[in-house]
Amino acid sequence: MAVRFRFALMLTAALGMALTHSSQAEAHGVESSLRYLDGQLELTSSFSTGEPVEGAVVRLLQADGTAGEELGRIDAEGRLKMTLPALSDGLVDLQVDGGPGHRDYLTLPLQQGRVNLDEVVINPGTGNTLDWTMVPALVGIVGLMVKVRSPRQQR
């Protein structure tokens, strides 16, 4: 019985790792860059594959993290040229929203009504979250590491 149990755990681990691998191969993040000339901001955004994030909504975020004013959409070349609305000095959060799992966040420091590009902060927005697709693989690996015996075998 122990051999069958271990085989089942190994199969579960292999299946979990295979499923995890395929889902990670399809995922890709959003990467953005900024240029700022004479009051006009040019944002360039693309997936990590290099493909433009066409149609992604660019918006300001409120202080509580909720969506604020929409500034425009990324074009087919992956660019958006915009003039920021009149904002007070301090930090302004900008979001490039290409859909769930495809977002980029930038914090723009404003000084005297102008963006200071030397101090822009890029935030991935994902934090330290658990990738739930890894759970089956982790359960299988832990099962292989822990020796489980039936009551009959412990005598």
C-alpha cells in the first residue's frame, strides 16, 4: 500500500508542476517607461514579450488606491502622449491597466507642476502573493518528504 501511496503522491507532484509550468509560460507582465518634455508626458508600455499593450487604460489613482481620472489609452505602437492635469506638488500614482494581471504602476513626483523623472518609482503592484497554481506541486512534494505509514505498518 505504501508504494501505491508514494506513486500517487509523485504523480500529483508531477501533475501540479506541469500545470504550474504551462500557466506561467502564458503569463507576462507590463513594462512601462516615461519621457517628459516641456510639460508633455510620453508613456511607452509593452508586455514583457515586447508586444504593445494596445488599448490599456492609463489613469491617475486616488489616495486610497481607487481609480481616478482616465488620461487616455495606449495606442497600437504602445505609446500615449498626454499632458497631466493641474496637480499639486507631491507624489501622483499612475496606473497602466491592460486587464487583470496586466497592470503597471508608476509613482510620479511632481515639483513646481513638473514631473521629476529622476525620482519616478515603478511599483509592480503584485506584492508578495502566493501563486495558487503552485499548491498541488507543493502538496505533492511535502507528501514525498513526509513518510506516512498506515497503522498496520507501525507495529
